[in-house]
Amino acid sequence: MANNEPIRKFQAGHVTRAVWENVVTVNGKPQTIVKATVDRRYLGRDGTWKTSQSFSRNEIPLAIYVLQKAFEAMIEKPSEGGEAERQDVV
């Protein structure tokens, strides 16, 4: 993840999906690879926010929703001049 900032974020409840761009070299030419991560935030017993990649039965539909949104963002044609980071919250 070249710039360490996601190009898009999608959130439903405490489930967040981030879309990242990464430039790699393939056969001597730079190629942009787009990947996504999914996380769940929760308040720990010590009162601090923590991150997990596991989901309860009720959180799975939220994970599916943000995954679908991330996929749609990945296949959409980017706007001219690049797109600023956006966060879509449900």
C-alpha cells in the first residue's frame, strides 16, 4: 500500500472495508493492483477500541454489504485526475 491511506472506505455498523492501491512492477513495468481489507471494530473490556477480522452471525450481512461496495468501487472506472479518499457509511 504505497501511500498507506485507503482510496475508499465503506462502513456498515462497526464493519469497515477499505480499498487500497498498490503499485508493483511486472515485467519491468509498473502496474496498479487494487486490494481490499475488512475489519470489525469493538470496544474492549479495558475501554479501548480494538480491531478484529472475525464476525458474528449478525455482522456477516454487514461484511457482505461492504465487500460488495468495495467490489463495485474496484470495477468502476476512476474519475479523471484520480479520486480523493471517500468514506461511505451506512
